[in-house]
Amino acid sequence: MTTVVIANQLVDGTGGPVIAEPTLVIEGGLITDVRSGHREVPEGAELLDYRGHTLFPGMIDAHVHSNLTGDGAEHDDIMRQDEAFLGVTIAHAARTALEAGTTTVRDVGSRDGTVFAAREGFRRGYGDAPRMLVTGPPVTMTGGHMRWFGGEADGVEGVRKAVRDRIGQGADWIKAVGSGGGTPNTFSHLPALNREEVTAIADEAHRLGVKVTMHCLNGEAMKNAVAGGVDGIEHGWFLAGEGKEQEFSSEIADMIAESGIHVTTTLSVGETFLEAMKVQAGTTGLSEAEAADVEGWKITRQRTIEHFARLRTHGVKFIGGTDAGWRFTRFDCMSMEAWLMTEGGMTAIEAIAACTGDSAKFLGIGNKVGGLITGMEADLFAVEGDPLGDLRGLANVGMVMQNGLLKVGGAPGSR
């Protein structure tokens, strides 16, 4: 069947100009034509009339944790649950993301084989979900951040074996944990894996044709990432001590830019935490410790956006990811992530590209998705009105289509 979609305007995900009054033609799940101007609909075709809406490529969230819940639940408690419970969290995460216009996710940390099994179930049609790229358990040192996912490994031979294990299970990417993080008794301001281990991870993965991304919350971890030859950095923070303060390094920024490493943004983490605490303050109130945490996260929010902007001036490239599942970060936050990129100096069109076309190319799927252009799979969503003045409006989703099939919303004006 041929499907024709018309709308007020279209953003194609390439960074190019907005297309006015677009007509988008879909056949066999693929986009076969995109042009400006509403054209006559071929005989027998289905028309989806989304005038009053803007069309976008399906968003790509390059940093999610589908085992986690994004509702403030303690991660240690979630990880004590049975794998059947974790399967339910993955299904919930997948549906929440899809309904928000996110048609592809990269899961960069899950327990044991849970996300591999879920990906196969979705592939067989047992539930709707975004397209899933997965890493499985992150490679972390013994006692390291996210250890409860089951990926502890030590020494050059230990981490090489861990890489082989993940790839053997079907990992699309390898996730390495280069610093501490939110896991108790780890240290965000200190490197974790040493440089030799990082180099071994990257070497083994690249030998087998798989890329590596690394969690980095401090400058030394990012130096290790560049020297070790990884492909991506998650977060890209510059924590300098046990508090929330960060110290930007132009030297490290230049190193990252020259290496070609892309950084995944995850700006939503601080924003969603502060939103949740604001709600709690207005209901049950905050403890002294929680109030102090809020002040710390206000600093973090400010610094991460400032450093996002400064890294860009050095030529560092970014892709969009939310850290969905972590703390209060929901799986429908890509609209927030794109908006926060504009708070850091990107134009709306640049932010959309970072969350769609640029991300798809970097993740290795740019020949399939990420753009509303001829030959691509028909992954797209429609948003009421014109959200380009404030990308938080991307949350007003009226329709989601994946591979040419409607997943969310009716078909106004269809015939």
C-alpha cells in the first residue's frame, strides 16, 4: 500500500532548511518521495492529513537503561528483582519511548542477558518498541559503577574476555565505565578503568568490528578515552572533586575534537532531578540532605550546559541521549534533551539533527534511519503546531510511525 502524509512543515534531520507544506510518500515501509507542496494523492493510496502539524524523523535516544525505571526508585533495589521483573521494565521503557516519538534507542547498560532477550522478542513482533541497539552489561572494574548489571572485569585479559562475551551475545556497541558514578562507593571524580584496560577494550572491540563508548565524569577518564582509542564518550563531565563542581579543560576539549570522538549529551539528568524535587518540595517537603542535593544539582545543570557550549566551540561533536531510567529521567525525555541543547547554543535545526540524522550516522545506522529523505525507512512523528521556537513542544506528539506503520495516534483526514 502507498501512504501519503501531508503537514504544515517538515524537518528532515539533515540540518537542512524546513520544507513547507510537505508531501511525503511511503511504499513498503520506505520513503519514496519528499517534496514541498501538497500534491494529488494517487488512486488507492491512504492519505494521512496532518496539516497543523510539523513532521520530524523518529528521535534516537543514544543513552538509555531499559532495566531502570526513571521514577526515582533506588537502583540497587531494582537490580535485586527477578529477571522477569526486568523484562517488564524493558517493555514499559520501550512503549513510553515510542509513544514520545523515539523510534530508536541505544541501551548502554542492562543486567546480564535481559536486553538481548527483549530485543529478540521485539524483533519477532511480541510488542511495539523502538529499534534497539544494545551493549549488554557495561565493562566495569570490580566494585565499579553499575557493577550490579553483571559486567565486572579486571586487567587487560579480563576486559578483553568481557568484550568477547558481549559481542558473542550480540552487542551492537561495547560500553566501558571509565569513572565512578551514581553507584554507592564509587568515585565520579576519579578514573576507574586504567589506560591499558581502556586500550585493550577498544582494540578487542575494533578487531571484531564493534565500536566502544565510555562513561566519563572527569577529565582524566576522558584523557584515557582519547588515548585508548574509544569512539564515543557518555556525559563528558569535568568533575574535579567529591562535590558537584567541575573544572573545564580546553586541552581535553581539543583532544576530544581532534580524535573525532562524539559525546552523548545526557543533559536531561539534572533537569529531571530538579523537576522531581520541586514537586516533592511542594508536597511532602525536602529533608536537609535532599535540599543540599538540590543545590548541588543546580550547579551541575548549569555547568553541564555551559561545558556543552564550550566543547562545541572547540569542535567537539554531540549526539543526543537522555540517560533514561537513571534517577528521575523518563523514557519520553528526548524533547527535553533537544530543548536543553538549544539552551546550550544549538539552533533548533542543529539540535534535531543531533537527535536524528547525526546520531544515526555515528551509531552506524545512517543508511536506514535518521532522516525524512528518499530511501530511508519511514520512521517519523508529527507534532502539533510549530515547536521550533521552543523544542519542549516536541512533547505534543500527534502521531508516530515506524517503518511505515502507525504506532501512535489516529489518522486525521485519512482515506
